[in-house]
Amino acid sequence: MATPLNTELAAGLGFSIPDGIGPNDLLIAIDGVDQQALDAALADLESALTTRGEAAQPGGPGGAARPRTVRAAATAHPEAALVLLSVPGTAVLGEALDAVEAGRHVLIFSDNVPVEEEIAIKDAGRAAGVLVMGPDCGTAYIAGVGYGFANVLRTELPGPRVGVVAASGTGAQQLICLLDDAGVAVSHVLGVGGRDLSEAVAGRSAISALEMLDDDAATDHIVLISKPPHPATARAVQTVADSLRTPVSSILIGAGQPDITAGAEAVLGVLGVAIPNWQRWGTFPESAGPGMLRGLYSGGTLANESGYVAAAVLGDVASTAPSRDGLPDPTGLGHVIIDLGDDEYTVGRPHPMIDPSMRIALLAEQAADPEVAVVLLDVVLGHAADPDPAARLAPAISSAMAGAARELAVVIALCGTNADPQDRAAQAGALTAAGAMVFASNAAAARAAAAIAKGSA
């Protein structure tokens, strides 16, 4: 795609960029040793673009052409109950309404969808009796199948099963990973999008999701988890939760509210399950701090939570910074925790849970700042995330600590399960070997980082 990032990368490699191209255009760059090689490549390209293959569906030649629209796909696959959309935000409205009209639940992975369009889609879904998950639904887990960024959970655990309604992506992942560590099974995670409990969206999908889980025989307890909600919306959704037959616990991130780990522990208490010692790896540095805390997060809810946890120790903690060359610049702003997965930073860029390049660059910058005593990071494991985050992050941590302007501590919240494809223990080992402290609990990581920054570690 000819996004600003991709055209910039191509130009940096010496390619000439055609005038007037944009993100809806296909950009193909060819590098050859001589003109003959370029001519051959262009001929192959022209052939690939113009040769018509057999129109067939999986299963053999001669079938109908593959569906090119949601309507056609719904007609061709009447057994499919869910439509998953991952298209540019500007293209979501029509596709989502087509899915709803076809009577399908819809999961909208896309971000940058206007809020008024989100409301229209959710109102249509409510009227049609289907659930709209998203926009910006990064995580869902339905009947043992993960969608988007999804951790691998143990499905055959004995005891009660917990269903989750999540106006939060990484917050839901943190919760279900802690529950899995405690030996509690998860029935479903219905992600409803980070704006669902805002004043404008008013919990439209959260209410529907709560009602669906209340009717689900496989769910014994429900947890509602959200980024900081609007107070009136939180009260309205809580009224619905209180009316259900299935018990509901709420974890609503905010000042003075319990953090996700404390919320998970409260759920375990209700279920009569022992609270484990949450895992941690590495040791406190002996001489780092006091100084500034800088958080470079890929998960929005985890960043929110860390900000509140750190502020309880340090006072003011900023969550935004001026942009410089498309990246935040927290220099001189004191304690700062930034969500690098925010829409502002992902336009034309891979999400930082997939590609760590942006965080690695910022890590080096913060290490060079003599005011900074501790850098706080999250590393989120599971399907669709970076297949080996430590492979690039561990060397970057070693380099940052070695070249830091002062004694620097690096603290990491490692969100994952033992069954995740990245191998949580191996990731923790590589990160601690690089010099980082690693915690399974994001709240514990934030407290440790804040203690270092305050000089009370």
C-alpha cells in the first residue's frame, strides 16, 4: 500500500515515487542489477497482473468465483455466524451494515472509524439482534477460537468458567492471562471496542454482550472490563449488569479504582480460587533512580492502567507528548506514559505489537536523556503479535542500558500465557538476560518502575 510510511521507506531506498499516489494505490518497487533484469521483472509483473486464473473456490476448479463483498460471502456461506472486518476505517460503514443486514455478528478490527458511524452500526446491530464488536476490537475469544491479538488459553480447566465483556484490548488480554495462570477457564471474550463506554457510544455493545453472556450456559461468571468509562455510561451499564441472573464483576480503569490485577484477584475470591504468586523475573537494580519515568506502551489499556498506578506513587504522570517527525517527544515533560498503539501513531504504520521499530527508536532516545531513570514497556504475546519480540527488543535494551546517559532501569510487563507461541518463559529469560525486570502483572511492573523513579526501590 502506498501509505506515507511505505513511500518514505521506498524513497529512502532510492526509488522514485510517482506523483499523486496514496494509500489506496498498490506500490511495487523493483531493484535490478541492470536494465535487462528490470525489463524481465517488469514483463513478469505485467503478466502476473493481466493473466486471468481459473475462477474457483477452495475445493477445486470450476466452482463459483470467490466472494468479493460481504453480501456475496454471506450468501455463499449461510453457516458462517461472524463477519470479521479489517479494512481501512473509511470503508467500514458499508461493509459492517451489509454484515448486520445479513444477520451476522460483526467484529471490526479496523480503527479510525468515525464515532458517529460506530453508533450507527451498533444501533443497526441492536435492532437486528446481532453483536457488533469494535471498531478497534483488537481481541476476541469465542468458544475457544481467538480473533485479532489472541492468547492461547487452557480450555479443559475444571471449575467455573468466566466470560468477559471488554471495552479494552490489552486489558482483556491481561485479565484472561492472569485467570489462566490461576487455573480459571475463560468461556468467551467479547471485545466491544475501546470507545463503547464513552459518553457518545453509551455502552451500546457492552449491554448487548452482557445479555448474550447471561444467556450462555457455558458462562458461570461475567467480568466487565473497560478503559476509563464515562461515569454516566458506567452507571447505566452497571444497572444492566445488576439485573442479570449471572453474577458480574466490573474492572473499570480509572483514578482510585482497583487495577486489573486487583480486579482479577477479586474475581478469584468470588469464585473461591486461591490467588497465586504472580510471576516475576529478574531483580531490582541497586543504583537506578531517582529520576523520570517514561512508559512506551503498545497496549492502550495497559498504558492507562500504568498511568494511574504510577501517579499514585509519583503524582502527575502525563499521557501525551508533542509530536516530532510523527513520533512523541516527551523530553522535558517529567513522568510520561504513552500509548504508541493509539490511532495517531498507527496511521500508515504497523501496530507496535507487531513491529517494534518505533519503540526501539524511542527507547534509545529516552536512554540518552539524563533525566530518565527508568523506562517502562509492555510486551504482549499471543497469536498475531510479534512472533519473537525479545529477538529485537533484548539487544535494544542491552544497547540502551550500555549507552545510557546515567544508570538506567528497564521494567517490562509481559502479558501472555505459558501456551502462547512465543514461549513466555523463553521471552522472560531473554529480556532479563538483557538487564530488564519482568512482571506478569502490569500493575506490579508499573509500581516497580514508579518506585525506581521515586528513588524508593
